[in-house]
Amino acid sequence: MKKIRDTIHNNIIIDDNDLEIIDSRDFQRLRYIKQLGTANFVYPGANHTRFEHSLGTYHVAKLITANTDINKDKKSVLKTAALLHDLGHGPLSHVFETLPGNPYDHEKRTRNIIMKGEISDIISDNGFTPKDITAVLEGKDEYSALISSTIDCDRMDYLARDAHYTGVKVAVDIDRLTSVMSIKNGKIIIKDIGLPVTEALLVTRFIMFSTVYLHHTTRAVDQMLSLSVNSFINKGILSWDDLWKMDDYEFMAFLKLNDATMYENIMNRNLLKPVCWITGGNTKWDIDKIYANRRGASLAEREIAELLDMNVEDIHIDIPPPPSKPTDIYIEYTEGSSDESEILPISEVSSLINSLDKSYAEHWEVRLYTWPEQRKNFENKIGINNFRLKDIINDIIYTDSYE
């Protein structure tokens, strides 16, 4: 048993059978992958890593299972799954996951690493199988919601941790929340006395999305890096396999060597700038369908470039991921001293949670970016945030999504 001092949870107790996993090369690699990718371009303190987040997720999983009647062997499987849930992340966390042609996501890579190699052997030596772990991570276990749901141990840790390191003042009461939650029939169940702290966590999630995760500067840097990666892949100087094996430092060294112009732009903060944006709450869009439609964005980029007599390479439309809705949280109500209880979806008992859906749409934006030296073209020819550009983006993306 080992005690690790943590910024968020104070002391994290690591069980002996998990120490070898933490010391493995694949897990140690997470020390060199930032939790929030490029968010430190906006929030200088956002340099925390997937390594410490994974330890925190492990800790929260232990807190949750300590309040349940789950047997000892299953608890071991669940806490190890929580420890390993982010093992497959590529450089800068999520930046490159949605690029066209990418065959991987971090969940798939995580499963691949767990099923073979050093960590697979360690898991087997600990008395269970790699498939026991991947079943939890793939949603095939009755307790998978512990790690993959709207209010799981993963989200509890990263919301508290991300808020701390970005300086966003919110409240995430992990101790209170874990003391009132359980998993029954594959569902996260919260006792009725825990409704306020659950609402507080989901409000925190909304605040973090609107102020941190979808910040326009972070999204601009992500786009710049993605432009370089697309070029590397198309030219055959980088493979998807090699990209996903890199950590942040290896990737930035590769960028400096193979695209010095982009590297210098980023280092000198010569970043893409937003010149037009459309808020999801002010359109007829189905946000989920718009996010899935990169083709429509490409059509809009070409038409805007033609309208302004610009190169299409100078026009970049960013469609951010929509947040998931809290449809998998249930509140357990007990009447007085009665042993009988009623379990209801949180959306049926919390008007606050229902209002968050609308608020998410109001803060979700499709943005059009260009290079700083091209920004004057927009100001001179059509004006910043001009309604004509909005019409083009709205009509092409929306129409193409539903054809």
C-alpha cells in the first residue's frame, strides 16, 4: 500500500496490486499528456496531466464502491478499470480524435493496450483477466456506469481537477456525492437527499463547458495543430499509429521539425482568430447532427472563400462537440420511514437540470476562423460577424445535414 499526496483529494491510497500497473511504462506515459490539451493557452495553470487524473478517478471509484455491497473481487476489477480508463490517450488528449480518417479513439487504444503487453500480464497476475477490465470500460458490465455515465468517477475527478487548475470557482463535493450514490441494474442511483449536490455538479459541468472546454482560443490552437496533422498524414510522413504513440513533448518536437511555420505561429501566439459565430440556441439546428457533418462545413468554407475572393485555406469553420445530456441519472425517493422507494429520472424531478439543456445550446457556437493577417478582409469586405456569413454557414451546414 502506498500513499500519494494529491492536490484535489489530499491522500490517495494505492493498493499493492495496483502499484505495479502505475509503475508500468504505458501508465507512466500519461505523465506527459496534458489533461486539457491546449487549454493552457488561455488558462496558464492548466498543465495537469492524465496521470494525476487517472489516480484521482481510481480514488473516486474506491469511494463509491466503499458504500456498496459489491464483493471484494469486483471492487478490485472496478478500481483497476478506473485507473486504466485513459491509458490510450494520444498527444494533447482529445485534439486529434475527430480528424477525418483517424481509425482510433482513446477508448479503443486503451482496450488494445490492456489486452496485450506488460499491463495485461500484471492484471492476470492480480487474479483477474484483461477482459474483466475491458468489459467494464466497454459498457458490458453491470457496473460500467461507475466509469461511463454522466456522473461517473471519471467526470467527478476531472471537473474538480480542471476547475482547480483553470481557476474557475465552482463547487464539486465529491465526498458528499459518493456517499449518496449507488449502482443498481446498471444505473447510477442518487438518494433524494443528494439531489442538490448532484445539481451542483451538473451546473459545474455546464460552466466548465461554456468557459473552458469550448473556449474560442483553445479551439483555434486545436484547429492549427489539426491542420498540420492532416498534412502529415496526407504526405505520408506520419502514420496514425505513430501519432497515437506520441506524448505531448514528442508531438511538439515532431511539429517543430516538420512544420516549422505552424510551430512558430503557435509559439509566437499568432493564432487563428474568430470572425463569425453562430450560437446553437438561436438556430433551428439539431446540434448532434450538425456536429457529425464535416462535409457541410467544407461546403460553407468554399462558398465563403469565393464570396470574399480569398483562399479556402484561410477559412476554417469549427464545429465543437455537443455535451451529452444527463439522461442516465436516477433519483431514489423514500416516503418517510417507509421501506418502499420510487426511482425517477433526474429530468422528472429537477427543473434546474431541464433548463441546462437550453443553456448548453445557447453557449454552443459554430465559429468561423481566419488568420490574423486575413482578418482585415472580413472587416473591409463584409464586417465582423456579418449576417450574410451566418446565412451561408447556417443554410449549407443545416441543409446538407438533412439531405
